[in-house]
Amino acid sequence: MARPLVAAHRGGALLWPENSLRAFRAALALGVDLVELDVHPTADGGLVVVHDATLDRTTDGSGPVSQRTTAEARRLRLRGPDGALTDERLPALDDVLALVAPTRAGLLVEIKGPRPGVAAVWERRGTDVVPVGRDRYEGLEEAVLDRLQATGVAERATVMAFNPEVLSAVHRRAPEQRTALLVMAAQLEAAGGRPGDALAHAVALGVRDLGVQWTLADESLVRAARDAEVALGVWTVNEETPLRHVVALGVAAVTTDRPDLALRVVGSPA
């Protein structure tokens, strides 16, 4: 059984300021297979790497990310895992791409939405349980794809979203771009859905990857994903016991805030 890929979630959010250049540099130095990051647009059409739709939790700024210019956003200081301010600044997407481009690492790029919280909800429609997109930033998919292609990392990148409308927009613009549907356990279960429903919708969307909250993964889902030729990744796995559990299941990738621990469990790349 092949070793799963290890993805540093937001660069390693329990070790360093999340979505910071420091985190991405350190994760790459550890030898992770993939770095995971989040993208929001700015008021002047730029792209910055930050998880939340607002600045309050992770920076010394406040208010919506989309109301700041790129220059304003890049001056903001980031908070560390303990909430204390650091000297790290909020990076633009191009800053991170320039860091990753010379390496062998792949990218997991999550396209976020303007509303706080998860950008999709699962609903029962007749006999089906399907994800329904909430608000999305118009044109963000195209802007991200342009930067991935311009910096030469598109072939190493997977564009991810909870919102299926985002993935459809990516497919229309760049049919060859690798994509992943993200699924939160509470959202799926609230609609009475099962892991198999998530896989069925991923197949219907035409994505090559399915990223589920790790508690949804079991032997039957791993087997079904393999049969459907969909790479199954799990998130966010931060402790040794669940890490060993998902590795034993045979998942394709593990996303973690503790890439140091995950690499000790999984083993370094060959």
C-alpha cells in the first residue's frame, strides 16, 4: 500500500502563524508533499492568502478581507497559534507561489467565499443528498487559475472548494485543472447524508479528488473511492492515534496542522 501524501494545513497552523510565509518555508523544509492554503480577493483585484473572510481572528486588522487593498492587507501582522501578534505579515498569493515554485511540493489551493463559515450546505432533494453552494466571489476562480498558470505551478496544484459552483467555474475555465470537493461531516450528517453520497457527488462533478473530514473515512469509502478512481484525502488530522488510523485505511492524502508529527507517522517521501 502506497504511503499517503502529507499536506501542511495552512502551512502548519498548530506550529506557526497560519498561512504565513514562515509556516510555508518551515513546512517545505520538513519535506511535506503538499502545502495547503486559502485565497480571498482584495478590493483592488489582488489575491491574498488568509483563511477567514474577515481579518479579526488571524491579524491585527479587522473587517472583511475584500475591503482592503492588497498593499493594505500585506502590511497586517499575523497572529501565532497562541493568538499573540508576530512579525509575520499577511502574504499575497504570488508571495507563496514564488516560494513553492522552485520546490517539488504540490499545492492545495482552497477558494474561499465572502460569507463567514462553510461556503456550502448539504440538502436532501428527493432521494439524493447534494451540496448547495452559498455566496461566492465572482471571478475569483479565474484570477486564481491565471496566477497558477503564470507561475508555472498549475500542474502541481489542486483547486479545492466546499462550494460545488466554484468547482464548476474552474472546470469551465480550465477543464484540465485538478480539483477537489471538500466535505464537512456535520454538514453532510445534518442532511442525513452518508460518505457515499459525498463520493457520488464528487464523481458527478467530475473532480479527481475528494477531501473529507477524517471522521467520515472508513474502509468502505476508501474502497469505493479507489474503484471510482477518485483520490480520497482526509482533514484535519493532528494527533498520532487518528493519524495511524487513516494511514491504515489507505487514504491518498492526509492534511494536518502538525506536519512534523504526520511525517514521523507516515514517513518521509522516498
